[in-house]
Amino acid sequence: MNYVIIGNSAAGIAAAEAIRRADAAGKITVVSDEPYHTYGRPLISYYLLGATDRQRMLYRPADFYEKLGIGTRFGVRAERVDPAKKKVFLRGGKSLSYDKLLVATGSRPFVPPAEGLDGVQNKFTFMTLDDALALEKALTPASRVLIVGAGLIGLKCYEGIAERAGSVAIVDMADRVLSSVLDAEGAAVVQRRLESRGARFYLSDCVEKYEDGVARLRGGGEIGFDILVLAVGVRPNVELVKEAGGAVGRGIVTDAHRKTSLPDVYAAGDCCESTDALTGRQAVLAILPNACAQGECAGKNMAGVPAETADAFPLNAVGFFGLHVLTAGCRDGESYTERDGETYRKLFYADGRLRGFILVGCPERAGIYTSLIREKTKLSDVDFELLKKQPLLRAFSREARAGKLAQEV
Amino acid sequence: MKRIYVNEKWCLGCHLCEYECAFANSGLTDMVRALKGKTIHPNIRVEDGDDIHFAVNCRHCKDAPCLKGCISGALSRGEDGVVRIDKDKCVGCYTCILLCPYGAVLPGPDGHAAQKCQLCTDNLCGYPNCVKHCPNNAIVYEER
């Protein structure tokens, strides 16, 4: 069997590992337009922060490909898939044949057009190692940096460069930071922490026009800058499948086996849409655990081992200068809130089940909450009053607890 | 594989396992020097209720959620089945803490890396020290 995997990050690697576990002899080739050994993409901000380095960023050990007998085509872009001929065409004219193909192409930064943006010299996005290296090269202790986007990417970028730049301003259309994962009160806690490190926020605002080193805001203000980081959002890389005639919605459409509408073509990770277990809606849940689970599932099916992925839901863990923010699920239904200084705990529940949570500054044992969402545990079966204060296994029945602690799981 | 299991009804709530864990992972051979006057950060934690006590540590799940969520590749499974964390690679994002259904992956004391039970394969003991010193056999190390 001849397997080709396009994409060298979480989904692609998980698939390669699953294939190799099931098929010791099959030929596996991983294609990536990045010229690097697999690395933890979300680690680029930690790299700038000095909390990791190029060696420690490796997502798998240095001998990973060799040990698993995986062929690599790095630094070359897959440009087209021909599902009839079962071929992937690479930039430069070469092609690869496949029996089973995985598209794990991830996403790319979305850069909305803005007046004068083309004329900005020092502008960067913040998704890849090359982005981080380029930004690092341009940064000086005197740099005035403007980050557009106060989401996960923009704020992690801020943390990474806060000590390496002269000043940093952050603009976002939303009225709060991390608007996709936090409510107003949780966001305010995070914002205060970032402001204490020198970040200047311009919220409910946007850049209307870039002029010579100045961003003019819709709200009337202006920000002088030397370096611009665009972290507005991302778009799934669906083109390979779309142009080959495969079904694409918000992302590449797959079934629960991670098979696309094209024969012998699978897709996994941030380029795909999946069903949100809580809302039932199709969404691009671009989070690493999801990419890894989908990649593993696709790999198994490609190698002939039947597998399905369960529906996922949003999960995010992020920290800023030691303040940890853990969130899951959605923010609807009834809620319970506890606040104390920089600690903020909010649980959302409806129909007798936990639907989501926000934990700022209190990460301990959060996975116990996550499991309540995942398992759709009836809150009448646990001591919810106890759980509101703290995630504890003591809140479960003795039988349920024995199932967790007294048997193989 | 052999794992640690908890017999809840035999747990006295003495917390000795926590001290033995902290000692085992201190790198020192003298318990007094390792623990006296120090705040301990063990990988096993006892939960106490009105009339129940039990210890919790990593279950080394067959399909471990923490492994799938790790953004840095710091978490991995050895050929012996043990789920381990490379604290040097860990950047402390705490995705593993968000994913562990047992609350068994813990924030490290320095906040920069997570920590978890590695069945004393990573220290001088070679055999789970919490199990060895549990006075009432409430923690056992066996195949189930």
C-alpha cells in the first residue's frame, strides 16, 4: 500500500503513526511546503519568548521519520490532486502516486484587505516557524509593534515579543480580548494582566487606513508603528480537495471515518469542518487535540482498520505571563460564577448537563469538567454543588469513581 | 501492563503516599532533607471527604487524551506503556490538564511545565513508592 500525507503537523503525524502501527510494510510519504522536521506550531510564541528553542520545539524526536520508515518531501508544495489518476502534483513538476491520500493542510492566516496595507514594509503573519523567524529578525528593542487581532494568535504573539519590543499596541474589532473563547468578565481579567506588561489595547475599533508608519483607526485614533502583525483570523486550506471536485463547506467535508467525497482521499485537522457535539452545527474546530484525533482516525481507516471520531467541541488552553486560561464548550444556558482577584471560574449548564466553562487563573484538574461535557454526564448523577467550587472526583458516585480509579482505562 | 489502582474503602486518608511520592521524585536519598520545611508537589493527590478518602494519580490510559492534546510533543508513551512528560520540552500550556478526565496531570510548582506520575520509572525507586509505603494496601500496583 502506498500512502501519501500532505501536511507535516499534528493531523499528518498522527495519521502517519496510526498507519505504521497497522501496516508495517506500506510506503508512507509526508509532503510539506515547510522545509522543517515536524514542530509544534503553537510553540512559535514560546520560541520568541525564550521558553523553548528550535531543538525542543520538535513535535517528534529527531529520528522520527527514519525510525518509522517514513519518506519525506519537505519544502515542496502539493499543488494539485488528481483523484482519477490517484496522483498528487508537486510544485516543480514532479508527482507522487498514491493508493490512499490524506489531506492535512491546516489553515492559513486571513488577511482582510485594507487601504494602504500593500505599502506597509514590515508586515507579518504569525502561524509558522518562518513567520516567527522573520518577525524576530525585524524586531529591535526600539520597535513599535502593532498587532491587529486580540485573539489567541495575536495575544500569544504579544506575550512572545513583549520584552523584545519597545511598545506594542493591539487593535481588535471585538469589544474584548479572546472574544471567541471568553465572556466580558473573563476577558477583562486577561486584559488587565496584559496591560500590566505594557500592552495598549484599542478594542471595538479597527484600522481604516495604513499610511507611512501610521495606522489610522476608525474610532479616530492613530497608532505609529514600525512592525505590523496581522492576526485577524485563519482560513482552512481546502483548495486541493475543492479543485479536485471534493465537497467543501466551511472546511473540507468528511464523514466520521475522515473520508472526503473523493475516492481514497481522507482529510483531517484544521482544514476540515466537523460537527460540534454541543451545537450540532458544522464548524471548523481548529484545535490541536481535534487534529490529532482526526489524523489518527484517518490513518487507521487508510490502513484498513475501521475507526470513527466522536464529535468534538471547542477546547482551548492558553496562558499569558503565568495566568492560565482554560475554556471548553459553549457559553449558553444557566451559569455559575466565582471570582476572586485574578481567579475567575464560570460554568455553563443547560438541560441538566454541563455545556461549557471558563477558568482563568484556576487550571487545576480542569479535565474533570471537560469529561462531564464529553460524557454528557447528568448533573443529577454527581454532586454539582461541590463541582461548582472545584473539580473533584469526590463529586462522583462511588461506583463511577471505581470505574475511573479501580480498573484499566 | 501493571498500573496503580486504588482500593478506596481501604484508604485511611493519611496522605503518606503524597510524601513518599515527593520524596521519590526529590532526587535525594534522605527523606528529612528532601521534605523538611518544604511545600510538597506530589504526582499523587489524596481527596478527602467527610467519610471518604482516596488517592488519584495518572491512569496511563490506553487511549490517553493528554497525549493527543500535547502541543509540544512533550508527552509521549514509552514502549512499556508508561505515559511520560519531558519537562524540558513542555511549555506549560496546560492543554493536558484541560483534557485529563481524572485531574491527574498537574500544574508544576514553577508554572512552566506540567507534572504527572511516571510510575517511579524516572527516579531512583524503580517501583512506585506510594504503593510500597501505603500502610493499608489501599494503593496497589498490578495487572487488572
